[in-house]
Amino acid sequence: CKLICDGCEYANTTRELVGNLQQKCPFCRHPAPNDDEEADKNFMKRAEFNDPVAILQIGLRRRDEGDIEGAFEYLTKAAELGDAGAHDVLALMYDEGKDVEKDEKK
């Protein structure tokens, strides 16, 4: 999901609860994925359109699964698209030399 402000999140949740509506993403209004496979498909679809938030999430999943090369590729792409979280993760990887060659200048 994209990031939206807490007030918008709260307003959407309140609207759904008061109206006894199905809970949906407050940004795109699509129902939440039922499982990880469906969530992965949604992330990949958004990544095809260069959504930096989705690309960051894919990179983090790849990292957590141990696919460091894949993670690095997605994190770098998200950073190039301006995602601050991706910049932070890459900076920590370089600073700590975690899974990449240590480079304090990057």
C-alpha cells in the first residue's frame, strides 16, 4: 500500500466501521490481499509502473529471504526513484558492510 497520512487512514477506517463496509486500502480502495502470494502479485504489478514504495517492499522481502543480489537491485531502483527508505537501507548496508562491500562514502 502507498503511504497516506494517519488522519486519512483514521477517516477511512471509521467510514468502513460505521458503514459496516468491507475493509479496503484507503489509497486505492481495493480489498486487502488474502495471502502473501496475492500481495506479491500486487507489489510486482505496482513495480512494473515504477512505484518506489512497492519496489522498496519487494527489495526488503528479497533481503529477508536471503536473496541479497535481488534485494540490492530492487533497493537501488527504489532509491533511484527517490524513496528515502531505500536510501536508508542501502546506506546501512554500505556502512556496515552487510552483504555488500563496506563503503562509507556511499
